[in-house]
Amino acid sequence: MISLKSSLIASADYDEVSKTLTLNFHSGVRYSYPDVPRETYHNLTLADSAGQFFQNAIRPHFQGVKAEE
């Protein structure tokens, strides 16, 4: 899990085997996004604005699954 400089996303993790991106939001909610290419995760971690990258490159293209508390 890595911390992101973002007012929206607190941290991100990526599972290489399942290609699942997990995002922890500052609101306390966690979502998993299956079948995300490693390059997308890498670009998220390098983005000047992780929140903007999420809104443009992840949210519209990948179905998020909210993690149970």
C-alpha cells in the first residue's frame, strides 16, 4: 500500500496476480477495481493529481467494488 498525495485518495495498492487496484479514500471507503493494467496503477502513482487521474482514467473505465467494512 502506498500513500498518495491527493485530497481524494489516501492510498493505493495493486495485486499483480489478480490485476486488482485497491484504493482507500480519505472518506474511509475502500474500493477494489479488478482487471486494471499495471501501467494504469503505475501512472496513478506518478500523477500530479491522483484524484484527477482517478476521475479521468480509472472511474469511467473500470467497475469498482466497494469493500465491506
